[in-house]
Amino acid sequence: MKDDILAHLRYSLGKDAGHAAIYDWRMALSLTLRDRMMDSWFQSTKTSYDRHAKRVYYLSMEFLIGRLVEDVAANLGLVEEARAAVAELGQDYDLLVKDEPDAALGNGGLGRLAACFMDSLATLGIPAMGYGIRYEHGLFEQDFVEGQQIEKPETWLQQRHAWEFERPEVSYKVGFGGHVHHHEGKAQWHPHETVIATAFDTPVVGWQGRWGNTLRLWSARPQKEFDLASFNRGDYLAASRSEALARTICRVLYPDDTTESGKELRLKQEYFFTAASIKDLLRRFFTDHDDIRQLPDAAAIQLNDTHPAIAGPELVRILADEHGLEMAEAIDLARRCLGYTNHTLLPEALERWPEWLLGRVLPRHLEIIRAIEAGQQAQYPGSPRILDHGNVNMGELAFIMAHKVNGVSALHTDLVKSTVFADLHRIHPTRIVNQTNGITPRRWLHGCNPALSGLITREIGEGWAADLEQLGALRTRTGDPDFLRAFMAAKRTNKERLSNWVQDHCGIAIDPDAMFDVQIKRIHEYKRQLMNILETIALWNEMHANPQAGWTPRVKIFGGKAAPGYHVAKEIIRLINDVAAVVNNDPVTKDLLKIVYPPNYNVTMAELLIPAADLSEQISTAGKEASGTGNMKFALNGALTIGTLDGANVEIREHVGAENFFLFGLTAEEVIERRSHHGYARAAIEQSPRMQKVLAQIAEGRFSPQEPGRYHGLVGNLWDHDHFLVSCDFDSYFDTQRRADEAFKHQATWAAMALSNTASVGWFSSDRTIRGYARDIWNVHSAIDGQLEQSA
């Protein structure tokens, strides 16, 4: 390995050891590890073709893959060898790992789930390809200026991405706009604009390097690179117009769609990667098949949320317009290939496009959607409509065009059946199935928490990383004082690491002996970061009034970004930072309470925060969170959950035991009932003197003295509307936090509770989730003998 690193340094990077920077050493190590993935990757592809294996095609707008150096080294079993080789070359392995930028290919749980699924598909030996967009700038880089979120472009691709292979020979034309010509019963679409989708492949090798799949990301380039005639006429903007369109498509994840141009760009992005992916999988299909009607036996296409829902009409278009199938047969054939994962119950998150916009950008697809609608209405009169009041409902389209629709937790799936798709469920009672989300233990315990994973391996052996339910053997140690001390020593190591990082990056001194209370999520009203900071103010008030009352010291840690156009979420971020500025500088409570909000939360930060957490905040309004995967990561790493009965919290609590979970708040049914009462928010606040005081402090400018009215809108909304029931759950939340305080004082008991969490959440491995998809939705098999026989 040392020789190979030096060879790459010289021949791939053009440097000698004496003049190499950290970047050069990191790239040389990355390329050396990448070399060691190749044989498995190539052999896996060959085996898939030789066996005519059915493949999974996973379409997702996000793949939040994080840093890959250590992830790849761990999956190949080469961490110690790499560390030793780098050390012999006079370099620090940990510094090289930290030098790698996070790939800016996602935002939150949706993208992290997709990355976990790619890891598990490879670990289980299921032939698969992930398809997405190679974003130049990703979502955005978050910074805080005077407490406010500032968005800057992510710059991860300013450096070469070591893990990808550009495939210029794999390219497809993707069109927009234009018109449709109908002749003798046949339709032909003539797009007005065309870009070229070009492939970039990243190998994804599973645990122990036994199988390799591909993450294929699409980049757009213009069909005509440069208009020399326009340039020579002096019209320099026109000369580069086609290049600008192509680059815009792949620049930013989730462009602000509050404007007409933003909506159009987002629709073009979704169609761009979906169309390229469908063309690519069909090209692969025709390498060893002649009859297009065999496609469902060769391809399982999974839509990760509604972003790729246009895959249904696109596949129908190709089947009908290019392969001559009758429309009804094309729709049926496409449906047999497609599965749809629903991730949300929020109506605003179930995408809908203005009919005129979709018709302008994709005129043939709108015709096909009308045909799909007509067929559905003819067979099921009165069925929920895809085309409704001038909009195209992509949730209904995805449902109707999928042979299976899955929710992502038991509660969520039940709510999908009874709320957003209740009428479609009555028509298609067997279509909705549940596949509770999972996480890969390779990254989210073995990789990110070496202190704990080392202890576990010494206790029960190495097999748990590929079979997470082996952690159940640790339950016998919950009464073993020596093991509990070792378990908490691992937690202490992680807390010290985080404390040092917070001091270096945020300039805040925090005590590793305090309770580390962490909420890291996309900032959204239903996730209720607002309730968290209101409870923090209430706690500070009582600590400040009586600092000698035997409080449990706390460090409140927040992380997450708000969408650029989401004004309320950005207000919540500013409030958290304003409160932190006051609380962290209070001499009375400085040893009792600190608030930390590091900017630019990403996978790398999560790998630091999650192993160090004592308490996991999973406090969404019941009935709003589809599943969550952060809740699983925290529990796996020995954090106790404070949460509502929402999403996968329900199943986590069942597995870890009610006694090892801090439950509070209204249930999903009680939330609905409470909303039926006029003035429920005001009534709840009037019954809570503690909350009244907190809201009064905010409204009076206690945390924004230079602008006392800054949060009048936020406070007024809580009094008069409060759709997410912060007011109704506040007192229950506060009281449950005090129960957590009391439990934390008894460290031996806390340790047993924390270990019970780690030992009891093996079921939440993404390997188990993928086995469920393989059996219930995709009808695919592992190419590695025995990998799917474990319990799903």
C-alpha cells in the first residue's frame, strides 16, 4: 500500500513526497483505496450480466454519501493497513481523512437513507444502481451572521472528486419544451431545447468487499458547446446560452421554487436525471434481452419520494412512442416495473406542478398523464385525480403508476393508508406495504464510533457489523458494573472529542460531564426545534432563579439548515442563536447550561455529534414525521430518546422498552382531536405560566434588545395558530426533560438504559430494510449465496 500511495503521488498527481501537500497525500491514499475496489466492482458487474440478474434501479434526488476515505477503507478491511502505510510515509491518517470534503449531494434524511441503502444493497450482493444528479454546489453552505442563516455555494467540486469515473461514452439527449406531432395514431415529441446527460460513476463496495454496485450521477452539458458565429458577432451571452442552461440544471439541489423560473428549473432537474436514468437502464436491458415486455423481469425501478415520479410517464412514452406498444399495455408494463416510497404526510411536500408549466416543459408527458388519468377513471370512477384544479399531483401519479407503494415506518404506513392516499388505498387495498427505514451499521457505529465498536467487538466478536441483531447478546451485560463502566468510558471518549471540537470551531467551552442533549435535523416547524429552544429558555429561567437547586448540567446542541425560502424556519434559527448569546454569557448559569449551534451541519458533523450524545431529541408533532433515521443512529450509539409517538419512534420504543425511552406529548389521534377545538393554542398557553413567561420574554426583546419586536410574528403565531401544537405539548415536554435530568444523575442506571438502547436496535439495520424491499416489492435475489436468507 505504501508503494502504491507513492506511485499515485508521482504518476497520478505529479508530485514527489518532498513537495506534496495534504491534498496530494489524501488523493494518493484515496486512489490507492479505489484501486482495491476495482476487482470486486468489475466481477460483480460481470456476474450480474452472466446470470441475467434482475437489477434494482434506485432513483433519488439526494445521495448524502459523506466522506468516503474511511468508509471505503473500513468496508475493505484496510483501515489499519492504510493507517500504518500513511504513518510510515510521515503523514497523519486522521488529518488526511478530515481533509476530504463532504460530497454535497443531499440535504437530510432522504439522501442519507439513499446512501445507507446503497451500502446495504452492496453488502447483501443485490445487483443495483443508484441514479441521481452530480450537483456542482449541492444545497448550500450554511454560515451565521448576527445569528442569521447565510447561504453560500458549496465548493466540494473545486477539488477533484477521487472516487468517481467520468463516462463520456455514456451520454443521452434530454429534451424540454417543443411540440408533439400526431400522425396515424402515433405521437412524436420534438423538443425545443436539448441537453446532454453525461455519467459519472462511483463504485459502492459492500462490507468485506464481496460485492460492488454503482452510484451513477448525471451531469448536464450543452448539445452545442459554443456558438462561434454569435461570439464573432459580439453577442457573447448568446454564444454561451446553451452552456448556461446545462450548467444551471446541475448547479444546486432544490432551487428556490417560490418563483416561476425556480419551479421550471426544479421540474427540469427532476426530468433530466429521471429521463437519463430510464434511457440508461433500457440500454442495459437491451444488451441481453430482445423483448421489451420482459422489462419487469429485469428491472425494479424504485422512486425515492415524488421527485422522480415523472419516471412513469417517461417510461410509458418510450414504450408507446418508440417501441410501438398500445397506451394501455405501456402503462401496465411500466407499473409492473415501478415502486414508490412515500416519505411525507405533509400536503405541501407532496409535489404538484401547475398543469400549464408541465405542459410547456414536457408537452408529451402531459398528454400521457391525461391518458393515465383517463384509464384510471374509466376503471375506477371517482378515483382521486392526478389532474386537479389546474395542477398535476405527483403523489397521485406516483401511486397510480407504481405496483407497490411503501411507507417508511409502521405508524407512517398506517397514516398513508388513512390520510393522504385513503381513497386510493380503498381502490387498491394491497398496494401499500410498510418498509421501516434502517441505517447502515458500517458507517453509523463501526466507522463513526471506534471507541464503542471496539468494545462491542471485543465482547461479542466481529460478526455484528454484517448482522446487527447480534447486538442483542449485549443485553446480558446491562447488569454488569464492569461492562457498564467500559461502555460509559467509550461515551466519555466521544464527549471529550466533541468538547475539543466545539472549543476549536465555536469558541465555546463545554463540560464532558454535562448531559449532551442533541437535536440535529432539517429546520422545520413540524420537527419543533422551536419547542426545544422555548424549553431551554424555561430551564434557564429556573436555573438562573435558583442556581443551587441541584440541577443536572446540560449542553443543548442544535444542527440543521433551513430552506432558503422558508422564512419561519430561518426565524427559528436566529432565535436559537440569539438565546445562545444570552444564556452562554450568563455568569450565574455558565456551569449549568450552554447552547451550541455549529453552522453547516453535514454527515461529517453527524459522525461527531451522534456518538457523543446522551439524549436524542425526536420531538416532532405526532403524525408528521414519516420515520426518521437520526433516531435510530442515536439509539444505536447509546443515547436515550426523548420523543413523541411519531414515525419510527414508536417501533424504537417497542424494541428498547418503554422504561428506556422518555415519552411525552399527544398521540397522532389526539393531535387531530385537539385541532378540532377552536383556540386550542391560546387555551394551552393560558394554562402554562411557565410558557407565558418564556413567550413574554421573547416578545419583549429579552433576547433581541436591539430589535425588541423581532419575534412578534413567531410569538403571535404560537398564541393564535400553532398548527404543530408546540403549546399543547410544552408542559409535558418540560416535565419529561426533568425526568431525564433526574435519571442522568444516577450514572449506573443511565448506563444500563443506554446499553439497552444499543443492544436492542439491531432490527433497525438498513440490511433488514433492503431484505424487505427485495422480498415484498422488487422480487430480486442476492448474487452472494445466503445473504437474503436472514430474517427480514
